[in-house]
Amino acid sequence: MTLKSIETVETVALPAAIKVGFRGRNDYMKDPGKIGSDPLAAAKLCNILKLHTRRKASVFYPENDHSGAIYTGGVTTVIQVPGGKDCEICSTAGDAVILGHQRGQKRIIALRTKDCVPILIYDVGNKFLAGIHFSNITGVGYKAPNDWLGPILHRVFSQINPATAFIWLGPAVGGIGRNQNGCTCYQYTQTDGVRDGTILIEAIQNHYPDVGLDGFFTTMEATEKMVFQWGHIVLLILLSYGVPLAQINIGRNFCTSCEHHQWYSHRKLKGDPDERFIVPQRIGNLSWIIG
């Protein structure tokens, strides 16, 4: 896979039964992983998804806790929405949700992210829906905790057929975005520390030996930092599972840092006075799939 071939990817046709959406810098939303303690945020979420007009709507919402856990059914924390008796938020632990086909019922998965990659999947073969919070920890095991479960996509694709999967990548730092040659927003140092680029490379190569990284990371001599084209790398990882290139939509994989006026970016705003204003306003990025 080369940068040139990625440039030619067309927008994936949306299956008729599926609705996918992305919205940035949403107000009145609490920390991306902790909606359960904020009923007003839950109401805002239902309003964004226009769920008050539905007969019954349950939104499955992972907490993005970097545990790598996947919800496939069972206990959830249900938040009833003020003023929306037919809408409820089913908050789940972990970083992903997979929902099987349920006759006569709408399935909704919503993901809230800062800079990590939201991945939405519809498997037309078995009609499964999936929403994944993909980070350097959940995706490749970078500095993962001892109880980490392995790459989250390994376990997702054990239940979803890559050949029949339609995938949408949402906005994330280092996304493919409008600059197909990449940006310099996803940076790591070359030495042992909080962000070690050499460890990240080793983690990717360990779990995805078929993914070639040549051309997708560089070293800036002035700062001695490594720059990763993260959106391109995530795309290559998905292709390594056998997902057809024509079924992966990168049209909304904007870089949150480059386009921070539209999409919230913690990396861009960390330490910036603007973030101290934004965080109390509960602004973040929302991605969802309905089917």
C-alpha cells in the first residue's frame, strides 16, 4: 500500500439500512468516557441523534476506559434521559460494542472521542454492528496494563467477517484528512518516556507483521521526534485483516489537531488557555452508527 493508492480511495456507498454520523465540538457533554453521571449530557446525546421521535431507542455507549474490553451483551448501566421517556443510554465498560441482528429493533452505537480513532463497522453478511474506540493501547498494546486483552481488532474480527465489513473511520489526531501526504500532529519521542516512538513501532510490528510502516513514520531532526501518519497506519491495519479497500470510508478521518476549530483535540489544546474554557463546556467528538 502506498500513499498514492490511498489517495484514490472513493467514499464508500452507505448500505440503505445503515445511518452513520460524525459531529465535532459538541457542547454540554461531559468527559468522553463518563456520560453515566451526567443525565443532561445523555439528553444532549439523544437530541443530537434525533431519538426523541423514535418509538424506543437504546444507545449503547462504551466508556472508552482503555481496558480493551468489548461489550457483546449483558449488563449495562441504563441512564434514563430527562424529557425523553423513550430514549435511554446503555453505558458499558470497555472500548467497543458489537450488536447482533435484532428483528424489528433499531440498534445504535455512539462513541465519544478526543483524539483516538472512532471505527464504525457494519457487517452486511451477518448484519452485525460494531463501534470501536481505537487507541495506541487498545489497538497495538502500547504501554498496556498487565490485564490487557490483546489487540481489540483481533477479537472484533473473530466475530465479524472482514470480507463483508463496511467500515468508517472518524476524526482522530494524525488522521488522513485533507492532506493526503500526512501532517506532523501524531508525534512521539525516540527515547523511553511517556510517548516512546520505538516502542510504538515494535508494538505494531509485533501484532501486525504484515503491515509495512515504510513511509508512514519519519523523524524530525530538529526535535528528534518521530511523526506517525496514524490514519494511514490504521487503514493498513484494517486492510491486513482482509477488509476490501473499497469498503473502508476515510472521508471523515480528519486530523483533529489540524482541524481543531471543528473537531476537539486534547493534544492540540493541552495546556492551552482555550482548553480550560472548552472542558467545562463539555465539548468533544461524537461518532455513531444506527441500523
